[in-house]
Amino acid sequence: MIIVTRRGVTDAELDHIRERVEALGLRTHLSRGEHRTIIGCLGDEARLQSVPLHSIPGVEAVHAVLKPYKLASREFAAEDTRVPLGSVELGGPEIVVVAGPCSVEGADMMEETARAVQAVGARGLRGGAFKPRTSPYSFMGMGESGLQILADVRASTGLPVVTEVMDTRQVELVASYADVLQIGARNMQNFALLTEVGRLRRPVLLKRGMSATVKDLLLAAEYVMAQGNPNVILCERGIRTFETATRNTFDLAAIPVLKAETHLPVVADPSHAGGRRSLVAPLSYAAVAAGADGLLIEVHPDPETATSDGDQSLDFSEFADLMDGLRAFADAAGRTVAGATAAV
Amino acid sequence: MIIVTRRGVTDAELDHIRERVEALGLRTHLSRGEHRTIIGCLGDEARLQSVPLHSIPGVEAVHAVLKPYKLASREFAAEDTRVPLGSVELGGPEIVVVAGPCSVEGADMMEETARAVQAVGARGLRGGAFKPRTSPYSFMGMGESGLQILADVRASTGLPVVTEVMDTRQVELVASYADVLQIGARNMQNFALLTEVGRLRRPVLLKRGMSATVKDLLLAAEYVMAQGNPNVILCERGIRTFETATRNTFDLAAIPVLKAETHLPVVADPSHAGGRRSLVAPLSYAAVAAGADGLLIEVHPDPETATSDGDQSLDFSEFADLMDGLRAFADAAGRTVAGATAAV
Amino acid sequence: MIIVTRRGVTDAELDHIRERVEALGLRTHLSRGEHRTIIGCLGDEARLQSVPLHSIPGVEAVHAVLKPYKLASREFAAEDTRVPLGSVELGGPEIVVVAGPCSVEGADMMEETARAVQAVGARGLRGGAFKPRTSPYSFMGMGESGLQILADVRASTGLPVVTEVMDTRQVELVASYADVLQIGARNMQNFALLTEVGRLRRPVLLKRGMSATVKDLLLAAEYVMAQGNPNVILCERGIRTFETATRNTFDLAAIPVLKAETHLPVVADPSHAGGRRSLVAPLSYAAVAAGADGLLIEVHPDPETATSDGDQSLDFSEFADLMDGLRAFADAAGRTVAGATAAV
Amino acid sequence: MIIVTRRGVTDAELDHIRERVEALGLRTHLSRGEHRTIIGCLGDEARLQSVPLHSIPGVEAVHAVLKPYKLASREFAAEDTRVPLGSVELGGPEIVVVAGPCSVEGADMMEETARAVQAVGARGLRGGAFKPRTSPYSFMGMGESGLQILADVRASTGLPVVTEVMDTRQVELVASYADVLQIGARNMQNFALLTEVGRLRRPVLLKRGMSATVKDLLLAAEYVMAQGNPNVILCERGIRTFETATRNTFDLAAIPVLKAETHLPVVADPSHAGGRRSLVAPLSYAAVAAGADGLLIEVHPDPETATSDGDQSLDFSEFADLMDGLRAFADAAGRTVAGATAAV
């Protein structure tokens, strides 16, 4: 931590600031410039984080030197973390695609979707049984019977299941069905929920909140990891900005920034980021070109009749085309993607 | 709902769109312009909300005609809703000030703070027992023992208690101690939590999320109200923008916009909005000038030693000055504020 | 400037960084912490501003210590700057209100508007002769004949004139008619234009750009002042955010932040910030409560027929009501506003 | 234009609204729903654009049906516009890369840079002679002597020159040296400047403003085109959001959105978008994957000593690597990029 003091700070103020910092076990180091005096604080910076340094008379600005996250940081682990998803791994050389409808709507449509996406290279099945909806009058999902359908389809196809958990009281229930627990964007800072999924070892797919910085996302991952669960997958899904031409603003640069800052796998959700079917392919290709380890794609047998997010869902043929196109971009990125032989 | 079709839409496409809409029990109405044909959809617009209209061939744009919230809307209730807080009401002629520390840190500091703020006109006591913190390594609050302290201080001072609930599993616990359940900004779209506090009749103070629009905030209120709890207080506390000179960007205009859109009381939290002690007074005065029904103010016996949010907390003397200054602005707004006689 | 080096920085890298900084005439000062080494750079920080410090091997982060603006900063001038507007001053005890239509539409409507707003306390007349319009097909203003009308109305009423200049080639022309040169939000970083108006001594009203931080606004003021023109008035008029309920997001907190950072007068433009007639009064009152030195208000004899911004323009009676309401808030803020006697 | 009227609108109000619209030569069409009455306005929508429809009693909301831009819209031109750049074209099958330093710093460094980038496939040379700088104390560019250097290097290498014009008074001067006139992000809504470059036929590279929507960018292009200049190249270079991990937020999705909305070529500037050298390659690859027609890349012989933007400039070897990597992504996108043989 570096403390910049106000012009004209008194010696008594400087002494008081140093006492406050040293009382926490850190050392201080003074640099007097022409206009400003700077106090470097050496030692365990975390201890200073809750201290209202700005409140101490004479303090003008405070700059952190260390990252506030540890377990999630690249410095903590030199090697990329690989998170298992069924027989494959996220964070390895393969671009892993997880596909499926926004909501589980029934057994038949899930089975049909699973087989269709698996045939062209999807490695996991997504689908919501509990749905976060902006309006209390929208369809909220099938609940536990939706989870049962997901488990049945996994049994018949072998595709591992990614599904959302929204409530601390349902973590155990969802974990008893799902291979990966998804934390939605609106719950990225639901700290009770992060703590709860951190107590399991089940992989967690953590979606970036609409107003979360990259740092906030890494701190949310740190919550899960601090409880002992190292299996966190980060997901860029768009942030909220002034632009209304797309549902969200896909922060593509967050992908290489995250890959540099953390050892955790990073995936993209182009369906939510763009909010329109026609944007799913270009955003997917771009995410892979920028270094993403995987993709979450919304696919529905008949998007026009989907109970949620139909506007951004691909049908089977569009998804097959997407996977076809993806291969060349994965190649260009020195990565692989499943299903290549099927496409030949 | 109004559907604008693409240039060159075919009759078959128009028929198909109308069939889809009419199948839901609405009537349709065609207007053919030179460049575009428009389909007006008359009837229960809510039924169309989950339909992926953009997915239907020929559709270019869709415009909602009705507000997606009902119970929270001004159209639903002609009169302002008044939410009780101890012996006073939020939403009536009095500007109601609730003050206290960010976190409950102990019995003595709470008692001392409560007496100090009550003496100069505060009508409620705030303080967090469960604290949402961006970093898992920060102080998380005292938990139930903090709630007990709040209840004890209420018993000794008569000040009603506003405190945050973060987890569906703690709603009953917190409600057994608190007069008002606060939902924090990060949980504004924690729909499970909104539903749970909606099942009680205890007043709910709902803080606007950092990336929530006014519409999102009203839909979050609708979640609570749809469960049967009409006692919702809305709180503007700043949104996240590119500006870094302040902790958040205080969206002052949201106050008169909300007062026009809804019958619910609206309060402001200038402490979180500005993030700096020196901004609390100007933001408070401005909120009252713009029509706020109340204020949430962070006050601490010694801000320099506060375990959280010390930089934005007022000490007792600063709070007394704030209340003194507030009176003239309340007067100008045709409102009252408590403690006037004490101040003379 | 403080340079934070990467974990594991080598001594050779440290030496190289120090050499680069010292070559510019600054001194350096090393603090070695457990995890990071910090280099304090003492001396003329401005010289470092163009240096790509991040490009030097071993550098992780760079923090500025000094403000990048000087002439505009509060440190530069202890006293508030007062900028003359006809017979009054902006930045003194009086809240100065400037009113008028968005565009000059004709001589009669300007004369009529000037007399109406002057009667209830306006101290200046606004009106655009050159209009910046988002679409090339919108009304662009009357040009020089509009300026002539403004000058004629000033002659007949005594009201000084505030009008926009959009093009370096028109600065002299506009200055030959106007008392205050307005730089619009879209031109806040039109550096050629800022430089040109800086060469005159005519007061400049500088509107904050839609994506400009407070720091950017002060640097834009610095451009004008660096040319020798000290008469700069800053104007908060709303920034662009994700919120669509209002035309812009009125950043009220920028007012007290600016008043602390600079000695220049600060005014607010509630008409553009809110974009709706009903928001003009609450935003005006709030701006005064937060410390604004003046207001710019759009007023039109018949807003329904205005050629631009009719939706946010007040008619004469609404403006009179606004001025009436304003007095109590000005009083509460310890300020005055003209026209009080007329209102009795 | 569709006008939604308020609940309880009177027949007199409806009549008045219709009269206002019909007086402009449009026809109106009424749809009465249960809760709202809607007025469709058929005819030349542009005539309604300046009318303050919200000001008319009874109006609740107004929705535009037609795009506000015409010449720039995809509907106007079925074929992609190709803009010449020396011997190649922007908007054709080749991904066109323009490279060079942020600022022209001297003849030798420009010559050296031009030869280095040309050798590995760059088709144009960029470099600023007039520099927009946030601070008035930063290096402003070499001015006309910089333009002369650019022209000399073009003469010796054959590389066409892209350089910025910031002032209406300099348009002729810059056009006498440059092949493409660049309008910077801060001048995207400098309407006088847009009009001036529209009067020439010289290609214009129009950078998106930091707070400009896709619609605003297209309206800025419309300004240029409405003057008769059809040679506009659009450039995505990042927008301003709350995220501070990157200099700007690269709005990648704007590329496919623009390619769908307009026939004009679209390029990306990953140097400014990311603001860091390490992000240039991933953002470039992603832009191409998403459909960009070209790239602007900052390259400097020795970034560490650059007078501006050194942190985001590549050195020659990094640029050669970028071009090498780009080929595979261009292939995947079904596009070509120059210099392929050199890479074999």
C-alpha cells in the first residue's frame, strides 16, 4: 500500500499515519518530494484493507500494490488449472463446448437436444431447472423435476451437466444432480452462495456480473477457492454499458486479461453477451481467437417456441454450422475442438 | 406490444406472426406504411413477454407498450404508500433519517451511536450484523450476536432497527430481530431472497443494484410485492459508471423518476453513493431537494477505527451538523424533519 | 509518480527504470517490500507523463501523485474565481440563472422569452445559433442571423448572451456577438476549439462531455486557461450510462467534487441532464442544494412547437414556478437568487 | 413513428396529436387496446424527428420505426462499399492492415517503420502529425512538417498514408498530404469537421467516440456521406465503461452489428482498445474472427522511447509475429492478408 499525503501535511499527521500502519505490524517508509510526501507500507497489505486510511488526517490518496486475490492469481499457481468436465478438461488444449437450451422444458426436448449437440462436438449439456428472471411473472423453470431430466439425459448420452444454482438452500440438491454448478451473473456477488459452493469440490462455473470488473470476478472466485474448492471456471458473458444495440457488451479483452491474471480456465457465453442469434457465431470465433478455453452456447430444437431466451438460441442446424466454422479458428489458435471427424 | 416487421416482409410471414400472437389470446391490428408494416398486439401483454418474438421470421423490432411491473406502479395505487418505521412512517410528510455504523462492532459503540443520532433527530438505527464484502478476507460482521446487540439497543432507546439479510436461510432469524429487512445492492436480483422476504409482512428496504435500471429496481420490488408484502422502501445508492472520482455515481434523477413511476417510498444513501465523508451533506441536501422521503447515513463514534466504510462515515458532530443543515432544505421542500426543537 | 515493479524484478531492470526516470531530471527513491519493490519519482512529474513507463521491462503499475491540471486546481488559487456575466458574477454568493430556448428561432420569440425570464430573475439569455445535431437532417440553427437576434435582444433587455461555438473558424464571429462562449458536450475534447477560445478573454462555459470524467473536464478547462483565458465556467449536464429512464445521468456529486478540486464556478444544466420537463425543477433544486453556482434552463414560449429540445423546455409559467421554488433552496444553501421582490 | 398514449387519454388529446402529425404530411392510424391507445404515423418519419412529441399532452412514449440514417444503411446499398487505399481496397476479401507509430517523430523513424511493416504485409502507414492530447502539456505532434515526412515516406515506399485531422481549418492542408483522413474518437461528433471532410472525396476513417452508440457512429458517417463523400471507413476502438483493467472496453460485437447495419467497411484498432502491448494480438485475431475488414496497429521502432502511446505500441518483431499469427485467422474467416509469401 502506498499512501500519498496532502500538500502541506504536518509532521504530526505523518507520525499519526505511520503509527496507525505500524500498529498493524507493517513497516513504513517515507519519500519526501517537492509537492507531496509518500508513505510506502511494507508487509502484509491485507491487514490494511479494512482500515479507512482516507479518514486519517493528511491522507490524500491510497494505492494498493498487491492484488487483493491470492488463490486465484497467476502468481499463486504457475501452471494452468484444469477443471474436469466428464471425460475432458477445461483449461487444456481442447476448446470445450457446452450447449443446450436456456431452460429445461421437458424430457424429450432435452434428450433430442443432447443428442444433436453431442453429434457435432459438444462436450457438455447446459439447461436451467431454476431460472433467475427479471420479472416475477416469467417462467421460473421446472425445479427438481428439471434436474431429474438432466440426470436422465446424462445417463443416456454420457454428457456431463452444467446447471444453475440460485439459493443456498438448494446447493446440496443441485449438486446431487449436476456435474458443474453454475453461478449466474446476478448472483456473482451473492457471497453466501459463493461460500456454500466453495464447501463442495464440485466444479463451479462463475459468470461475471453485469457490473463486475475483472478484479471483482477474481475476488468472487477467491470466495469459492478460500473455502477449499479449487475447481472454478470463469465466464465472460457481457457487461452492462450505454450501448443498446446488443443485449450486453461482450468484453472480449477480459478473456486475455483473465488468462494473464489467473490460472483458472476462462470460457465465454456469446449467447447472452450478444442476445441475438446472428451474433453467436462471430462472438464464438472471436472468443476462441482471443484465447477462451471453452464456450457456452444456447441451442433449442425450435427457438421460436422456447420459454426463455429464444431470440439468442441456435437451432440444431445453426449449431452444427457454428461447430464447423469453429474448427478453423481453433486450429488457428493452436487448439482442438471435438467432433472434427463427424464434420468431414 | 408493437411489432415492427422488416422491409419486404411477406404476407406469409405477416400471417405467421399474427397467428403466433393470436394463439396466446391477443388480438392483432395491422398498419401498413410505405417502408414498414406494424402489428399492434392488443390484450394481455404479459403473455407475450416470454415469447421470442425476434425469432419469428420477418420481425425487426418489438416495443413494449405496458410497464412490466404492476403492483409497484403508480397506476396501481393512486395514493403514496406509507411504510411504518417505529412510530413514524416513510412516505409521509416527514423526511425520515436512519443512521448508524456500517457494521455492528460491539454493544457500547451501538448504544453510544444510537443515543447520539437519536438526540439530533434520527428515527431509526442502521448497522450490519451480516456484511457483504467484496473480498473473502474482509470482516464479515458479528452475525447473530450483532443482531442481539441491535435488539438490545432498540429496547433501551426505542429506535427501530434496519439491518441487512443476505441469505434465504437467515431471513427468519434476521426478521426476529429487525424492524426493517435490508436487501443490499449486490442482492437486488437475488430472486430467491426477494421471494423469501416477500413472504413476510416486515418492511423491506431494497437497495438499487450497481447496474440496475430504474425498471429493474421496480421489478425487484414487484418480486417482493407479488408474494404479498406491500411494505417496500426503495433506495438509490449510486450506480456504477466510468467515473472514478466518487465510489459510485449517485443517480439523483432516479429519485423524482421513481416518485412518478411508483407509489412506494424512496430514500437515498449518500454515504455509499459518494464514498467520502465530505460528500454526505451535499448529497443528502440534494436528495431531499429532489423529493426523497428519507436518508440512510453512516455514523460511527470514531470513523478512523471503523471496521468497514470508515471513509464515508460521519462522526457524531458531523452528523449533528448534517441534521442542522437538513432542516432548511426540508422546509424548502415543504417537508419536516425530526429533532428541530432539540436543535434550537 | 510511483512505479510498482513486478514480482521478481531484477536489479538490472531496476537500474534501467531509474536511469530512464533520472534522465528526465527527476530523482528516484527505492522501497523494497516483501513482494514488490516500489520506485518513488520525485521532481517534475509532468515530464514523465508522455513516457511509456509500462513499456519498460519490470514495471507492473504506475500511480500518479500529482494532479495533471494546475491552473484549474484548487491548489493554484485559494480564492474562488468569479466570472462576470453582465452586471453579476458567477462564483459569488448569488445563484445565477441563465435561461432561454435551445435554438434561436426568430426575433419575436427571443424578445418575448428574454422579457419573460428576466421578469422572474434570469440574469442571462441562452439560445443556440449554431446547433450540434446528432443527425445531419435536423435543424442546424439560424447561424449568424441568430447571433444578430441575440445581440438585438441584449440591446433591448440588457441581458447578457450565452451561445455555443462549434467551429474554430467561427470563434471570432461568435465572440463578436456573445458575452459567454459555450463549448458543447460533444466538443469538450475538441482541443483546437479549446485552444482558440483560450486565446480570447471572453468567458467560456465548458460543458462536460458525455463520457468525460471530472479529471477530463478539468483538463479541458486547463487547455483554455493555458492559453491565457482564466474565465472558465464548468457545467455538469449529465453523463452517458446504462440508464435509459433519463436522457443522461445527472452526476450530481460532480458538483461538490468540482467545487473542492477547482476554484472555477460550477453550474448545472438540468434540462439536458434529465431530458424531460418534469425533471427540471427537482434537478435544479438539487443542484443548488449540492453547491452549484448557477443553472442553465431551457425555456420556450411554446415548447410543443420548439425546433429542438421541446421535450425538456419549460414554458414561461413553469419557469416562473421554478424560480419561485428555487428561492427557498437558495436560502437554505446560504445563497441568493435574483427576482425575489418580483415574486412577492 | 409509433406514439403510445397515456392511460385515460381523452379524445380531444388524441385529435390534437393526430392533427400535429398530419400537419407534417403524414397519415395516422389508431389502434385502441384495453389499456393504451396507439397512433401509428405513416409517411416521411424524418419530418417528425425534430418535433417534441413527448411535449404533446397525452403522449406517453414514442418509438421510431425507421433508422435515422439512410445513406449509411444496408438498405441503401445492397453491395458492400469498397474504399480504396493505394492499390488495395477496404471492404473486399483482403484484411487490410495499416501500421505505424502513434506520432510522427522524425523522418528516419518513419522511413524505418514503413519499411519494416511493409515487409511483413502492412498496406498502409499511420502516424499522427496533429495529436489530440487530453493534457495541454503533452506533445501535440510535429504539425505540417510531420505531414511532409509522411508524404516523403509514401514517395519512397509506395505506402498510402492515414493521418488525423482535428480542425476544420486544416482539412485542406491534411488532405493535400494524406490518402485517408482520420477523424479521432474525440471528434466523432465534431459536426463542423464531419461536414468539412464530407465536401472532399478523400476517404475518411471515422473512429467511434468513447460514448458513442453504434447508431451515433452511423449518424456521424451519415454527416460525411450527406455532403457527398461516400468513402467512409468505420473504426471500432473501444468505448468507455466502468472496467479499468483495459484502457477502453473493446466492443467486439459492434463489428458484426455494423457489418449487418451498413455497407461501409469496418476496421478495428486493438492498440487503443486494449491500451497494452500484450492485448494487441488477441484483440486483432478476434476482430478478424468477428468479421473486421482491416486493422490499425501502432508500431514503433523502440516503444519505450515513443512520445505517445508507447505502452500499446509493438516493436517490429512483435508486429511481424502478429502478422504471422493473423494469417491463420484470416484463412479461417475466408479472407486473405498480404505478405503471405514472406511468411513461408
